[in-house]
Amino acid sequence: MSAFHDVRLPFAISLGAVGGPERLTEIMRLTSGREHRNTPWQHSRRRWDIGIAVQHLDDIQALIAFFEARRGRLHSFRFRDPLDHKSASPSQAISALDQALGTGDGTRERFALCKHYESGDQAWRRPITRPIAETVEVAVDGTLTPVSLDVMSGECTFAEPPAAGAIITAGFEFDCVVRFDTDRLDIALDHVRAGQVPAIALVEVDA
């Protein structure tokens, strides 16, 4: 049976990964010649190729060990997206004001971490389910406030419900949940201390 392994792919292996978000858009051509577009996906998912990032034989050995321990595609694990792994922009430090989680109503105690991607008047809210606990900062109306964090869901629980109208914000680093999208590794030895793995696909999953 498949399971989530709470271990991260070594950063030395993932550095230089090529990939990003993908969506599924269904396009139907109408008899009028116009298009009707729809998507069955509520959220995007991400794919990466980490093959080009692996060169040194020690890194390749680490990759083999990691792959075998995950049983290929069977078990999911943590992956640090080199380009998108925190609540702030890449050049900015994390702040408890980075992302809006919601507004207090005087009774609600739980708020889920999320990241907003905005362009123009459109935005997409991405659930964050694997935060890095020691990086998470939560604020109520700009004041840092302690919370109980579920590191397997990204849910923050307050000891006392935030007051009605209070703005809840947070800053954090996070990982993605992924699995290998192959049950086979093709490895070539180029030099005495260097090798090549042409393609190793990773795909984002729910758990």
C-alpha cells in the first residue's frame, strides 16, 4: 500500500530541477467556430525533471538509495521546489504579513496555510500542506501570535479564537508532496567521478 514518507529529497539532487505548474484545460470547438474552455481541475499541479541536476557519483548514489527506499513510484515524499518554496518572493525575507489566511469571526479557531498567486484582478489560492514548522509565523492584525501547527495539513489552531474582523496572516517555508513518475532509473557513467541521469520525472500528488 502506498504511503507518504516524511523525508525530503536531498537538495543537492533537486538543485537545478526543471519544471513548474501545469493545468488541464479541455477545449471544445463549437459549430459556430468559437471555443468553449473548461477545466476539471480545481488546482494546478507541478512537475519537474531532476535528471540534469545529478552529476557527481555521490549524488547519484544518494539518488539510487532514495529511489529504492521509496520503491519507485509507490511512496510519496517531500520535495523543495528551488524556485517556489516560501510565502514571500524569492528576494524577500519571510514575514508574518506575507499571506492572508482569513478573517476572524470570534468563534473560528483554525485557519489553513495558503499562498496566493495574483495577476490583475484574478488570483489563485494554493493550499500549503507541508510547511516547515520552524519557519511558520502567524499574526493577528499584524501582531505575532502563537498557534498550534499541524505539519501534515498546514492547519493552524489558536488557543483563543481571533476577534471578529481580525485579519489573520502568516509567513512560512514549505515543501511539495511528490512521487517519482517512473519505476526505472537509467544511469550512465561519463567519467570516473561523474555520471549522467538523462531524465527523472517528479509529479506533485495530494498525499
